[in-house]
Amino acid sequence: MPLKPLVTAGVENLLNTFLYRSPALKSARTRLQSKVLRVDLKGFSTPLVLVFSERQVDVLGAWEGEADCTVITHASVLPKLRDRQQLTTLIRSGELEVQGDIQVVQNFVALADLAEFDPAELLAPYTGDIVAEGVSKVLRGGVKFLRHGIQRQQRYVAEAITEEWRMAPGPLEVAWFAEETAAVERTVESLARRLEKLEAK
């Protein structure tokens, strides 16, 4: 299925927002200047071609010239490229195939890893800075709340299991209980026999 111009424009806007806005990332961006990275996504007939310049990255659906580096992968693998430590693992596992200058994809992943992902930057043009920052805080708080909730549940389960383990009888107690039960059973049988004898008389 072909990638629509709307998708390439959205990807371009996202990449420029996070990779080209911060002056702190300038040296990392310089390594990619005038490089072309082609991303072939399995299941899509149109590639994503990233053309890096000094001021921005252009995302195109077609490119006549040769790409410096071509990456072949599934769309689901792309989010993992934000962590540069995963790059080698992805290549070794076959999830990511790299053709051409591997340095280009390494520099791109390093740049993406350095970039701060802040939802407020994406929302600001549509909602204004104050609302965007508020939503961003709520999102960050929500993630923190969920993480805290999960940790609390894990702690509760661990404590419950430990408590159950402590309350569970030991092997000697189980043996004693079995013996006592057998003794009671014998006594009941003995009483039942006596009653039968008495009734017979």
C-alpha cells in the first residue's frame, strides 16, 4: 500500500519538531547534513526518503538519486530506533537490514536518542503554549501514575504471596494434623462399634 503525502508531511513535521528545534543538537545534525536515508517499510510500496540539510529534514515518497543508506524493516520496529543501544541487536536479529553507509543510520539513531520527546511541542501550534504544557504535564503525570500503580500492585502481590507462605503450615504441622485426624477417625469408629453392640443388646 502506498504512503500518502499526508503521512510523509506528518513524519516530516514530527522529525523537524524534535530534531531541528534544539540548538544543542546542532553538532549531531551536522553529521547527517546532505545525507539521504531511505527507509523501506515491509508491506508499503512507497519508501520514506529522509533528505537531511542544515536547517531541516525533508521526507519524500520518492527519490531519483542514490541513497547513502537504505534501511529495510517493519513499521513496528521504527519506535525502537530511538534507543541507539538497540541498533546492533535489531541488525543481528534480522529485524533491521542495512544497505550502504551504516554510519548514516547510526548518526540518525544517535540524533533521535539525544532528542527530547515532549508532547507539548506538538500540541502548541494547535492549542497554545499554556494548554499544551498542561496537557503534557497531565500525560507525564498519567504515565507516572500508571507506573506507580503497577509497582504498587506488584508489591502487593509479592507481600500477599510472602504472607501466605508464612501462614502455610510446615511439614511437621501437616504430619501432626494427619496423625490427629487419623486418631479421631479411629475413636469415632470405636464409638460406632460400641453403639452397635449396645443396640444389639
